[in-house]
Amino acid sequence: MELPKYDTKVKKNKYNGTSVNLVNFAPEDTDEIVHICDIIIPPLFKKSKTHGYKIKKAIAYYAKRGMLDKPISVIAETNEKGLHNKYLLIDEYSRYIACKKWMNISYVPVKYININDYSVNK
């Protein structure tokens, strides 16, 4: 599945009608662009401290190229209708922090990870 490249930086927020920043382009391996507030952070990630150099690296890459270098890896939680409604963060926490707290990006690219293939001890 190939996603269209995003050439706009501002889009109306479906939650409250305000304008929000979008990622300019979808990085390779992106499955979907989702609102950052739909991503659930596991308690283990919340307790850990993200290295500053990883956040700086993500910000510098975005500033130079206008896109993230990799999509955020998530496991999609589906509702009773079979639609994705929440996403559990699995990897790329530093990119999540960079987007949410430093760059104020509201929509981020995600890559779906199959829960059956996922191992905590990778």
C-alpha cells in the first residue's frame, strides 16, 4: 500500500476544528498517518528517560528534510466494528517525544506491528 506524499503543513483538526501541523511526507514503511493523542504510551516507556541525543537527532532530521526518518511502531487496538481506535507504542519513543513535546506535530506516521510477531525480548 503506497501512501500519498503530504505537501501541506497545516490541516484542520477533526477533534476541535483548530489548525494543526502535519508531517510533510510519509517516511518509507509508513502504514498510516494518525493523531498523536491516539497513541497510548505503556507505563514502562513513561518510567524510562529518553536520551536527549535521540530527541535532538529526530528534530534535526525533521528540520532538514521536513519529515521523520522512520514511522513510529505501534500495535493497533481494534474496536468491536473492526476499526483502529487506539495505538500502543512499541518503538521509536524518542521520535514520539520529539513530535509531541518539542515540535508540536499532531499527526504522525505509524507502522503497524503484528502482535503475534512481536516479542518483548527482541
